[in-house]
Amino acid sequence: MGSSVVGGGDRQQLRQVLGFLEAPAEQRDYSAINDALAQMDADGTLSRLSVKYFGMDISEEQ
């Protein structure tokens, strides 16, 4: 059986998955997260999730 990050797993594997969290905030590279959010915004996913969980679209500035 393989180890599970959520179930305890290998500490090194967890560091690889969440490696950017170990860097000081000013040195973190959020580009992958920002790219994913931009893609979700472009395809309407952010809007759909906003309506589902907040009852209205809060993904757009009013």
C-alpha cells in the first residue's frame, strides 16, 4: 500500500506537495494557484461555486 499525505504518510512527500508553504511569505511562488484561479474564473467555475456556497456570485467586484 502507498502512503497517504492526508492519512499521515511520508513527511517529505507532504513537503513536496505543500513546499511553497515552507518558504517565507515574500518568497512563495503562487503562480500555479493564480493560474488555476484564473482558469476557474474564465470557465465559470468560480461563479458557479460562489452561487452554490454563498447564494450569489461574489467572484465579481460590485
